[in-house]
Amino acid sequence: MGANGAVKCLKVLNNLQTVLAIEMITASQALWFREPAQTGTQLRPMLEAFRKVVPPVEKDRILHDDIVAAADFLENCPL
């Protein structure tokens, strides 16, 4: 029973990481739409580092690679 619970917990955590990656993409995209308005000084370095990994979505494209890159960024966040 414990092993099954651990496997299910790992799946939940992986799904959570994907959801957070999608949220990061949408939040950074929203800030990009609001330019030239700026975000706060504490969030700006993280957003700039994130934009080096995941560029803004300017035209339609498959976002799978962006989601994977965003998940990797959040897992290994330099800040």
C-alpha cells in the first residue's frame, strides 16, 4: 500500500509542476502584454531569467517545449 501511495504522490507532484509551469508562462505572457508597464523590483530578475528560457508567445506555436522548459526552470530556479 505504501509503495502505491508513493507512486501516486509522485504523479500528483509531477502534475503540479506542469500546472505551475503553465501558470508561469501565462503570468509572464500577461506581463508582456502590459508592457511598457513594469512589475515590482523583486519579481523582475526572476521574470528576466525566465524569459531567457521561455520567450514570449508572439504567434501560434506548439507550447509543449515551452512547458517542459518552464518546468525545468522552476525545478532548477536560480533565484
